[in-house]
Amino acid sequence: MKVDAFRRLFPLRFHERHLLESVRLDARKLGKARDTTLALGAVASADGSALAKIDCTTTLAAIKMEVMTPTIESPDEGCIVIDFHMPPICSPIVRPGRPVDATPVISK
């Protein structure tokens, strides 16, 4: 039986067999981590940024910061505003033009 068909028909046995042989689906040993790289300062126009690559997965995070003058009514108060953007290519649940449902949760 072909590997893909066996995986679809018997997913539990398929994964158990890999565990018994101490091999992951991508042929890595169970104790071996995926190749990882991290580049700081990846976005020149941001105040802080990082580009992380873990095997075939790439993540970019950038921070822009602006210090504002407090109002006269509240000179000792301030706030932090977080704006989270996730383009549609990141996930099948993200649609163009619509904020991700998780945006308020991630922002908090």
C-alpha cells in the first residue's frame, strides 16, 4: 500500500509506526530540532524587528513606537496601543479586508 494511502486510511497506525521507529514524518529523529535561524533588525523602518525561520516556516515581527505628550488634564497617565496585522497568506481563516477574529485577543 502506498504511504499516502496508508496514512489516510490508518492515521493512528501510521503515527504509531513512526514513534516506534523514533522518526518524525519528515525523517528527523525525535530528539532532533528543526533548523532555526533568527535575524534581528530585519525591517529597517521599524524600531525593533526580527525574522525567525524554523525549517520551512518563516515569521516576521516588527515594532513601531511613538512617544506622545500626555494631555494637560492627565499629565501622569498614558497608554499603550497594540495593533496586530496578519495577512491572508498566514492562515486559511484570515480573509482579505477583514480583521482576524483573534486580533483583539492578541492585542490584549
